[in-house]
Amino acid sequence: MNNPLYLVTGAAGFVGSELVRQLLADGQQVRALVRKPEQMQALQDAGAEAVLGNITRIEDCEKAMQGVKGVYHIAAMFREADQPDDAYVAANVTGVENVLNAAIKAGVERVIHCSTVGVLGHIGNPPGDEQTPYSPGDIYQRTKMKGEQLAIETFKGGEISGVVIRPAMIYGPGDTRTRKLFKMVAKKRFFYVGKGENLVHFIDVRDLARSFMLAMKATDTNAEIYIIAGERALSLKEFCSIAAKKLNVPPPKLRLPVKPMQWAGSLCEAICIPLKINPPLYRRRVDFYTKDRSFTSAKAKEQIGFTPAITVEQEISDIIDDYRQRDWL
């Protein structure tokens, strides 16, 4: 008897591709939804059924849902300076609505929706949990908040079951977003904005993908939100010190004042974004150096059995080894 078919949206992305890999390794049938023809071959070579489509088009969603038992909805628009607000709404709100409506129409049993801890904004009293109030700070976070609210309302409606996964900051082997950070440490060019004592909390993409699969199997849960975070939060200074040790370089020591950097980030955004130019410095990048990010995954442990399988030290070591193999450092 064939295993059931699962649909992964955003299957060509960093998170989606790792989820596809783990599902295939688990012996599952996977349909991978991608937006570009050039993204299909690698997924097909891996053993997935790759299909073209865009979650902003309901007809594409309906076609992709045929014969599917469960959906992992990963696709979203992240922060892109050259995109208008309407594009975020189309992907992160209307796209969620399209996926859910198409899934219900096709008789899909369960949807696992990927959100972000970013919907909580700044965590005033860390660690943040599922009861922490919403406080989105930009268009990406606001639309992701609306998308997850829509998902929860739909799950409560009873036509389809599902849960929301809120990942902490995602990283792992092959991640391009943290590449600059590790490269700066490796080149002895990294600097702190402030003292480097703020907390950072990552989730390895390999653990995150596993959490999605656990959530799909936990069919006794519905309309719940689960924060998925790594083994522990640590200060940015400790994080960089671990990386520096692995890279065989001295830990960073240079510190820059906070306020001027925040002003510079805001000014760069104000000038560049209306011109659809990626700013050389974002205010949110400055916030990475100054705001505390610490979360608890206790609810996910209790209800879907998730615990991180990888230590922070091993995650950092694996990322650096991968970057070296790719000649990224």
C-alpha cells in the first residue's frame, strides 16, 4: 500500500527543501510546489513530484491539492525592499486563505502552517511563549500575524484540522542569511552594536523540519500555536565566541554605540525603500544586536513531543563546516 501524499508549499526554499528531504527520507510521498521552472529539477532528482504554481492563485492551489492527505504550508514572502505592501498581503494573507480553502475543497485532512516568532515583536520579559501578546513591527510581521490568525480561525471552524508553528530565528547548513555574520567573524571584522549582551535564540532548520512532521502526526491537536526554538538562548557575545573558537580566530571585541547605528538604519530605509533599493543597513539588523530574543518550546514538548536534537555548539560547528565546503568563508 502506498504511503499518503503530502504537499509542501515553498518547497524550493531553505526550510521547505529541508522538510522535503526529511519527508522523503521517512518514506513519504511528496508533492513540492514551486514558483519557478528552474526549481523543479533538484526536487525531482530527490524523489519528489515537483509542480509549478503560486499560492496567490487559487486555481494553482486547487490543482496542487488533488489527492493530498496533508499540507505543510511554508511558502511566504520574507523581507524584500523592492516589494510593495500589497505583495506581502497577497502572499502572507491571501495566500494562506487560498491554501486553506483549496485544502478544504479537496478534502485534505490536516494543514501545518508556518508562521514566525516575529509576530511577537520585541520580547519585553523573555522568554516569550504562546501567551505573549502580538506586537508586529513591520509589514512582514503584520501580514504573518494576519495569516496565522486566519489559519487558527479556520482550524477552529472544524472543516479542516491543523496547527501553527512559530519558529525562532532559523539557521543551519546552507543558510545564506547568517553567512555574512559568520564570514565577518572569520575575517575578524565583526563588531557589536552595544555590549553584545542581548539574547539571541535560533532554531536549526533540521530540527524545525522535524517539528513540522511531529505536528502533522499529532492529530489530537487542533487550532494550537507552537513556538519551536533551539536548545537555549545565549548572548550574542557567547554565540560569536563559540563561532570564533570553531573558526580559530579571536572573539570579536569592537563595539559601536547603539543610537547612531539605529539612526543610520532608519535613515537608510527611509531613503532606499521608496526607491526600491535594498538598504545597506536596516533598522531591524541593528535590532538584532540590541533586542533580547528568548523563547520556550515547553508547549511543543508537551503536546507534540518536540525537543531539539542538536546543541548550539554542534549547530554552529555544522554550519561552519558546511560554509567551508561551499567556500563561503
